[in-house]
Amino acid sequence: MRMKGILIVFIYIVMGFVFVLLAPLELPFPITWYHSDEGFILYKSYLVSIGKTPYLDFDPFWPPLVYYFNGFLFRVFGVRVLVAKYGLAGVGLLSAICMFAVAKKIMPAWVALLCSISFIFCGPLVLNVPYSSWYTVPVGLAGLYAVFIAIERESLDFVLLAGIAAGLAFSFKQSIGVFVGASFAVMGLFWKERGKENPSTTSLSSRAVGLIIILSMCVGLPLAYVSKRTVGNLLFFTPPALVAGALVLWFQERSASRNRPLLAFQTLKSLIFYELALSAGFAIAIASWFGYLAAKVGFLTILRRILLIGESWRLSDMLVPLPHVNAPALLFPISLIVLSGFGYMVLHRRRDRAGLLLWGSVLALYLLLISYWMLGGFVWRYFLSTNWDTDVFMFTPAVVVAWFTIHLLLRDRSGKLSREDLFALCLFIFSALLLQQTYPFADLNHFTFGFAPWMILCFFLVYRLTLGIEKNTPDSSIGLAVVRLLCVASLAIFLAGRAIGTVRLLVRAEQDAWGWSLRKRAVAPLNVEGSEIVFDADYSRMFGEVAQYLTVNTLPTDTITGLPSLAIFNVLTERQTPTKFVYLWPGYYSDEEVLSVAEDIRRGKPKYVVISDVPSSPGDVFSYRYYAEEYPEIASVVEEAYEPEKIIGCFTLMRRKVEPNDG
């Protein structure tokens, strides 16, 4: 055992070196997104490091914990981009360790270790920006581990710790914290007080409360967070949450009918104690920073900003009450109805409504997956495109839902449902609800943050459906062999997709007159001390020259403003901007706040305004041309008071015009 522990520690040390070695790479993401998103995150962290207050001196956009975390690193190690990158690498390593701890509860240590190592391919290195969402991964998994311990030891102390973890997740990003807490709340249905006997059947009140919790968490919250950019994928992302609810009901029916005390629902009293402890932990985690900021900013003001009420968002632009009707959205309910009927006839379980919903959802998800691939063209050209590996990434939850259902049915038929299966169900609930955090954009980038628990389920199912099935099980047959083959193939296809996606970061296939060839991507480090991040060579040269020019031609007390959303130059030069808002994505802010930015530029008189004209499509606000069309109030102030002084690649450095009263 000691040698095994030493080996595990050694492997994580190697993983740490890998995370640190690859931390400077900014290759998977478009440059404009990197230096827009990364810029505003690090700039606000820089402001915290010099004593500025969120909500008072700048608009934090998210809850403030991500800025305090990186601000602390800046305060200790200096304002350098690599400092934040290495901090994110540490978060990635911690996430992998938490994955191992959770996975070890439901599978052997060696399988859990392989699962943990796979986080290299689906962690921060996939989207190497210090988004607040990345910091929720380890705390969310740690909270899930605490729930496991709470169920094992029948202890409220660990429920309190799980609540603290959910509160910390909320302190990094609201939507993730809400769904982490929601998943832990559902798991309260499997907790009981120490010394209390499990009931042989569930009480009516317990069933009612359980059903209300399941419906509200699996349906209400995703609908509350849907935006018009999400509606095209709404019915794709919501089914796993619905299946999670069906699984809970399914477990409950099996527990009541077969008198399995381990999986039975608890009394209403136990559930209330659990939820109170969870809520207390959640409140404790938030109270420290909320109380500090409320004393400076005002209780109602900070509450409105954190809950995104009123002044911060153009709700009419960002949110819609109902999804738009389109072909992909109609595909799911139609296939659900058809396949539910098919499952009803096949299973002959006329009283098993939860099983009907479960099987219908699974079959519908598979139909959705297959039809999507057919429409995309399941041919060699599709594999050469940049679509298939990301499609595999996106559709992994659908495959996991199917395999998880097969696993539970096999275990149930053999009468061997165990504590590990209960923990796997908890993990599934956590994964399904975490998938709903894709607000406000249900795209690959936002989906990535909730992928770690799905990887644990992948490895759990591959192990259980292959090596973990006993030879004397009644399902040892050709059918089971097919299940094993397809299950392993699913994981292999996923890993192949991630590997191909990684290779594409450095080389790409191009077709010319002589056929297909591989072209190497030209990359180079940024020539700024302490910020030697690696990205496309041309942009690296431009950013380095702009940062150097601004540093030489300004004093530390001067201010500069980068448009659109170029706060990265404020970080590279350690110069502030006079504007409270630095990330003006269309629809995020009110008209009054846009006018305040224009007024801040007019009154603050930054010495330079840097504008970007990177190649972009119409409507892309990362190009100043389209940004000016979106925000004419800001553009008019710049045109009135500034004139071009120097052009460096795609960037124009505008210097303030000399006025008669400028001294």
C-alpha cells in the first residue's frame, strides 16, 4: 500500500509539471477571445491587488472570488500573466486530485487514477483562460466527496462541508453554484440520521417533497436560466437532468418494492435536517465576502448585482420566456414520444412510469445523436473536418446516459445494486444538473467547465460493463459482449476526438493542387517579461510591440483604454483605465451604463485609446469597426478627442488631441 501511495504521488507530481509546462499555451481559443476574456479577468484581479473594491471601483461581472484569488497571486508574485496561468495550472491539478478522490469511491484505485489523468485532455488546457468556472471544478467535486462521506457516516458535519463547497462555487460563478447546490439538495433523499432505521417504504410526505425537489431542480432552474442563444440546444441539454429525476424515482420504486434499506428514501424530518445543514454551509461560504462588500457598497446594491437583477442586464435582449421552435428542438419531443411507446411495449412494465420515462429519454438521446451524425455526414470528409471531435465531446453525456441506464438495469436484474451504484447515481445527478450551467451560451466552451464528472462516469461504466461484470451473471452472453465492445468503443472514440483536437492546435490538414498536406502552425511567445504566453506569431509580435510602446510613452500614473475589450494591455503595462466597465458585450449592459463608459472616457482623459481592427465577421464586436456601430456613444467621444499616432499591425494607438486648456 505504501508503494502504491508513493506511485500515485509521483504521478501527480508529473501531472503538475505537465500542467505548468503547458500553462503558457493559448492555442485552442481564437486570439480575440483570449485577450478580451482573459484581459478583463486579469485586469480586475490587478485592481483588487492594488486595493480596489469590486462593485464600487469596477464592475466585477461575476462574484468576486476569482478576482481575489488572482489578485492575491499578483500581490505576492507580481502582475504577470504567467502568474495567473500557473495558478490555473494548480487549480487543474487540484481538480484532477479531486476527480481521483470521487472516482475511488465507485471504482478501483487504478481505474480512478486513469480517469484522473484524463483531465489533462478536458481540463483548463482545453480552454486556457482563468475563467471563474474553472475554479468551481475542484470545489464542486470536493463537495460531492463530502456528500459521499455524509451518506457513509450518516453525519451532518460533512453535509455542512458540502454546503460550504457549493457556496464557494457560487462565489466564483452564480449559475454553477446554484446547480452544484441543487444537485447536493437532491442527494439529501439518500441521507439518514445516525441511529435511525431506514423505512421499508417511503412516506407520502417524503415522496411529495422528493418529487418537488426533483422537478424544481431538473426543470425549473434550467428554464429560468435559458437565453435566446441557448434555445437551439435547450432540449438537448435538459434531457440528462430529466433522466436524473427518472433515475431517482426508479431507485425509489425499487427500494420500496424490494425493501432495500440502503437505497430507500428517508423521512421528511431527516430530509429537512439535511437541507438545513446544506443551506447553512452555503450561507457561511458567501457571508464572509458578501458582508464585507455590503458594508462598502450597500446591501441592496450588491444583492441586485450578484443576482443579476435589473440594472446590469438588458433582460429584453438576453432572455426570452419560451424557446423558439426549430427542427432540432422538435426532434427530441417527437422521438421521445415514439420511442417511449416502443420502450413501453418492449419492457412490458405497465406500472413502471419512471422506467418508461427513463428508457424513452435514453432512446431519444441516441436517436438525436445518430440523426445528427447522419445529417453531418458520417463519412471521411466529416472526420477530416473540425466538427467531429467537438461533436463527440458534446454528445458524450448522451452516450453516458445510455450506458448508465444499461448498467443499472443489469445490476438490478442480478440483484446486486450496491453503495457504489448509489454513489454513481449521486455523481450522475451532479453531472446532469451541472450541465445546465451553460447559461448564457450553450456552446462547447461553456459546456467544457462541467465535463469532469462525465469523465468519471465514463470510466466507471467502461470498468463496470467490462472488467467489473462477474462471469456468473445471468447476462453473460453475446449481447453482453456487444455491450462491452460498444462501451469501450465509445470511450475510444471520445479519446481519439480529444487527441485529434489537440493535434489540430499545432498542425492542420489543407488541400492543394497536389492533394492533402499538413501545415505547421506558426506560434511564438509574447515578448513581455513575466507574460511570455504562446500564441500565433503575428499576433504575438503585435501585442508585444503595442505593450512596449505604451510602457515607454506613458507614466505609471497615466491611464489607457483599449477598445473593444482590450484590458489585456492594462495588465501588460500596469496602467489603469478610467472606465468602470471594460467588457461591453452587446446586451450585457444597460444604456445608462454604456453612456457612463463614454462619460468616463471624456472626463478621465486617458492618454491613449487603443483600438483593434482584427479580421472579423460583420457584427463581431471584437473589431472596432463593428463595435463603433454597436456603441456610437463611445465611438463619438473617441473620434472627437483622439487622433491616430501609430499603427502596429491590427492595432491603432490613438493619442489625445492637444486642447487649449491642457497646460
